[in-house]
Amino acid sequence: MVVSPVGPDAGPAGPQARVKSLKCPTCGAQLAVRSFENAVTVVCRSCHSILDAKDPNLRVLQQFAAATGEAHPLIPLGARGKLHGTDYMAIGFQRRTITVDSVDYSWHEYLLFNPYKGYRYLTEYNGH
């Protein structure tokens, strides 16, 4: 999180940017905010707590409850790649499931981010 101070902290050439280290209030692990000021929530990679990115104290919105068959992304979070000629970073991942006629169908969704183009979703089903 970058803060630009005004007043006594401003240097001779103008405001100086300061970086604040973010730590999970639940487990103390370092947090990575990949979509900067666009982030609404942040998920801790260590304990999987969902945190309010708009709250300066990173209020815990939800805590992870272990699920059976935990999904693992094929594209690691933080990985960069091109989609239609534009560089994106994988900043989110979720497993989705629907039930049709008593049959479960599951797939994975990746949230991609480019600071100039915005967000894109990439869907993966059975490795495709």
C-alpha cells in the first residue's frame, strides 16, 4: 500500500511515497495486494482469511473453513502471461460447482489483472 504524505513528510521535490508492509491480522503472514487501490478484499495465502482491503486495519471478513478436495490452481497466483497480446497477472482463483440432475460439475476460474486493461476471467475445466 503506497501512501503519499502532504506536509512535514513531503520532501523538497514534493511528496515522498512510503510503502507500508501488510500483515495478516489472523496469522501474521505477509500479504500481497496485486490490484493495488482496486482491491476490495485480500486473501491471506497462509491461513486463507478474507480481509477487507478498504479497512486500514484489514478487518477479517471471513475465516477459512477446511473443505474436502481442496482445489489447487494450475496457474499459480502472481504468475504473469499474455492473453490476446496483453500482459496479465493471475490475482485470484476459485473453484465453482453446479449440480444438474444430481450430478456435480466443477470448474476453476482465474481472475486476471492488467493495470491498464482491467480484469479478465479465465475458466479452466478438466485441464482445458
